[in-house]
Amino acid sequence: MRAIGIILAGGNNKKMKELSAKRAVAAMPMAGSYRAIDFALSNMTNSHVRKVGVLTQYNAQSLNEHLSSSKWWDFGRKQGGLYLFTPTLKTDMTIGYRGTADALYQNLDFLKKSHEPYVIVASGDSIYKLDYNKVLEYHIDKKAEITVVTTKLPEGDDPLRYGLVKTDEEGRITEFQEKPLVAESDMISTGIYVIRRRLLIELVEACIQDGRYDLVSDIIVRYRGLKRVYAYELTTYWRNIATAESYYNTNMDFLKKDVRDYFYREYPEVYSKVDDLPPAKYNPGAKVSNSLIASGSIINGEIENSILFKKTYVGDNCVIKNSIILNDVYIGDGAYIENCIVESRGTIKEGARLIGNPDDINIVVEKNERYIM
């Protein structure tokens, strides 16, 4: 592959509410057994991108632990590898990244010491499959200087939290508005970009010298009229999970057979760090319908249209409907949970009733002491 990869995974997103209080959005559990960043990493390795840098910052401990061994995504190799970059104290006393362009600038040596001619920049908070080779071929064929991967706005999603794009007949971007107040297009940027490595270095250095720090607003949008910026349309499944609502809805999409088969059964695969856990155990009386139950879980109650992550315990006579239960949650006997996201390592007391609204999902953070007999 003639490109290196960079995954931006350091942002702090308050739209995730309590869910991002202790972890980066890229570290959010997905679809029972994955983390959000697994999808971008899998796309990199499946596209034969052998050298990938992950830029982390906010609440990075969980993400760093997940990425502690690169072998799961086949980056444990002599040539290339997986590199983690966190903000460090520099001589100018800058602490933390001031934006995505500044994150690239503070790690510019990674780009300068590489030899591949192109860079693929992706975000760590989107769920999709994509062969980056096809984007690179398009980029070269169009003689583009920057290529932006775009897609149609997912049904029911808020267009105003994306960059909205308009193109001409050749696919060249004529308008690019980052999170505008009024939506004038249903074509959105996915946060995936292809750019020549030396050009990216040049633009990032100029951006910082001008006191600007954002990759999208201060480089891609700003240079849209001066550089040949093209759009490559992604027509398969793509979702961004950067709000609590989109996180819930994206997980629930995996209860649909076509989405589940696309990610679980169709080549190429999505890879993740594997825990040494036993398969889920269903005790007598357990009832499960249209749900995903991860390994290490013990089920005694009734589960319907829900996703239960690893090491979840569901007590006797429990009912869980249309909910997401994150890792290592203990649910006491007789509890009723509907339209909720239960935070990891929580303890739901016996007989508790937790009910949210389909349009306003209840995020439950319970840290009660556990009494397991």
C-alpha cells in the first residue's frame, strides 16, 4: 500500500453525555464484542495499510489498554506497525492538542520520517467498511490533491452535526460547509480523507503558523477553491456514533439481519482484541429473542431486542427490552429495564425499574455495591 494511516481518536464529545465521562468516543463498546476504533483499524489492515498512527488525548486510558497489543489487527510486524501518540509537553509549553490540525502538527515527525507518498486520515468514531485502495485509486485518477469520502445522510440523523458537501458533475467539491446552521445538502463528509503526504505536511505547517488548528475548517474548507478537492461517495453502511442517540441507534442496527450479516459474515472481517472468556450461559428459564449476548455473560431472565456486552449477569425474573447493557454489569433479580443504556461495571439493585423513552434513551450509571451469593 502506498499510504500510511492516521486515526484521529482524541476528541472530547459532550453529546455522548455520561458515556464519554470515562472513555474516549473511539473506545466505546460496539455490537457486543467490538470497540468503535476496531472498524477503522480493520479497514486499514484489510486495505494493506501497514503503518498506522492513532492520535489520542481525552480519557485515553481505556483506548490505550484496548490497543496495547497490535497483533489483533495484524500490525505486529517488522515493517510498519501501530503507533500511539498522546500530547506531550514541548519546549513551547503547549499541553494538549488545540485541534485536529494541531494534533497532526505535534506529531509531524511521524509524517516526515515516513516514505509512503499518501496519507489516509480517518476518525475513530465511525462504523463502516471501506477499501481505502479504491479511494486512493480514485484520488490518483482524478489528479486530486485532497479527496473527501462522502455519503448520503443516514435517515433520521441530524445533518447539522456534519460537514455538508456539494459537488459538480466531475465529483469536484464546490461547497463544503462544516456544521452549518441551515442544511442545504444531504451529502455529508465521513471524516475520511486522502492527501499526498508532503502536501499535508506543508498545509499543516502553514495552518499552525496562521494560528489555526482545525483540519477541516482551516485546511480542507479553506483551501477548497485553491486545491483540487474531490468527493468519493461511500454507498454502503456508514454511521457516526458521536452522540448518545446515534450510539444507541447504531448498536440497535446490529439487531437487523442485513447489517449483522454485512459486518459479521461478509469479507473482509472486522477484528478486535479477544478476551479469554467462556461463551454466554443461558440458565433454565432464560428467554432471549432478537438480541446479541456477548461472551462471559450469564442469563436467567428475559431479553428482547437488546445488546448485552461481555460479563453481564442477569438475575432471575429480570426483563430487559430495547436496551444496551455495557461490560461487566450485574442486574439483580426482578429488575425491569427498557429503552436504557446501562454503563459498564454498574450494579442494578433487585427489583429496580429503569424505563426510558424511545426518543430519549435513559443512560443509567449505578455504582451500588454488589452482593452476589
